[in-house]
Amino acid sequence: MSDLRELYQEVILDHNRKPRNFRKLDGANRHAEGYNPLCGDKVVVYLKVDGDVVTDVSFEGSGCAISTASASLMTESLKGKRVAEAEAVFDGFHKLVTGAPGADAAPLGKLAAFAGVSEFPVRVKCATLAWHTLHAALAGRADSVSTE
């Protein structure tokens, strides 16, 4: 139980209580929906992409603390990034939360708070739902993304 308490660090709790960029993004030119049937998390990611730059990003939905905090921190970390940079952050985050070899938390900033998720495989889907949904939106796919 102490491992689980460590997982829910203050940054995760703060972003769950007060999620940043939690709104429908007016003027979004890309979006995608995501669903985690295992625990019922749902998310819609909205993007404004100008050329190859993510000028704005937001989300709506409902889910557990990890899912909500991950989406909130994701939106904060991607504004102003080029699409290729956003994909690189996605890749680094995915490696971190899955415990993949070569995972490096240092360049991820506050997203490093999710490093402990790799110890709880069931929670990986919660942490990555918004990211997989973002990936679909970046690709211009408006289809529904599922963690299954």
C-alpha cells in the first residue's frame, strides 16, 4: 500500500483536483476520442495545429486520478511544440510508464511524476490513454482510440 501512496505524488493529485486545459477547445482543427474499458476512463483531446506546430491543446472527459493528471500534464507539456517534438515526448513518456529499456525521466520534466506507474501494469493504460488519443489526433484520425 505504501508503493501505491508514493505513486500518487502531490503533482498527480494537484493535476487531478485542478486539471489544466480541461475544456473544449474552440477552433480545434483536430480531435480524437479515447476510452479505457478496463476502468471506464474517457477522454477527448482537442488540438489546434498550425503548420507543424501544436499551438493549443485541451481535453475533456472523466477518469481516475492518473488518467486525468496525465492528460492535464500532457496538455501543459505540448503547447508550442512541433508535431515531431510532441511525438518524441509521447515516445519518451510511453517508455517511462511501461518501464521500457532506455527510459529517461530527466527530459520529461513534471511528466517524470509518472515513473512509478510502470510498477502497476493495470495503471499504464490509465496513464497512456490521453497520449494514445493525442497520437490519433496528431495523425488526423478522428476515430475512437481504445486501450484494449
